[in-house]
Amino acid sequence: MKTYKFKKIVQSILSPAGITINGSQPWDIQIKNENFYQRVINDGSLGLGESYMDGWWECERLDDFFCRLLPTQPEDKIKKNRKLLFYILSSAIFNRGRKSRAFVIGENHYDIGNDLFRNMLDRRMVYSCAYWKEAEDLDSAQEAKLDLICKKLGLRPGDRVLDIGCGWEHVPLSC
């Protein structure tokens, strides 16, 4: 499928919600990368979210965008479109990101050395969200997140936690 076909499909999904591509309303999306359309068609809501994080599109009022879009049940529209459904299924069958390529994909993502991660993560190199309510920097936001987790779990001094995927370096967590 050509880009204009993907764009037409995405617009047909957004239109019933009153959302226009590159429109003037605060809930309209502004496309920065034309690959956005195919990514959303191929990956659905995950593609929509990841393409936003990658800067492929912007929206002045994301809350309004989603409040308008979600009630229209966009995934149902995709399921009812036979041509589109066939395209998505064939993409899944020939998906370069399939399990058999997972090791190669992992190597490309993680085996690049730690310099990049040291520059973009906190001192523990925690690869997740942070809690910024009263934080001034990434380290304190990560500390606040870990403290909140400890409180929600009801942890006390001396308790131990095994955090799978907690980062590269062992830095003791004290609650």
C-alpha cells in the first residue's frame, strides 16, 4: 500500500471523532513523519503511542484527542475493513520483528555499550518511568518513584525485593 492509502485509512478512522490530520483544532494531530500512517495501521494503538514518543506527530491537547477518538472504537473499524485486515495479517506473517529475529533485534538495541544509557538514564540506569511530582532532576524523580513503589507495597526496613529488569548496575534500594 502506498502512503496516501494509509493516510486515507487513518483519516477515515479519525474523521468520525472530529479529528483532522494537520487541522487547526487543538485536538487535531500534526504529522511530522509520513511513516506515521503505516506504523499506526501496522501496529495499532501501540504504533500510535510509540510514533508520538518518537516525535512523528504532535497534538496540542492529547486529552481532547483521546476523549474524542476512543468512543468511536477505531479498532473495530479496522477489523471491519477486509482489505485492511488482509494487509495487516499479511504484514504479521512477513513481520521482520518476529520471534525468530528477536535475538538480532535485542543485540541491535542493547549491545551498543553503556555510554548512551549513562547519559539518558539515572545513576541506577533504570529503564522506566519516573515520578516527577516534587523532583528537580531525573535521579530524584527515580528515587521518588522507587519510594512510592516501596510505600505501595508496604515494604519495611529489612524486606527484600527482586526487581527483574532493574538496570545494569547493582545499587542497593533502601525503603
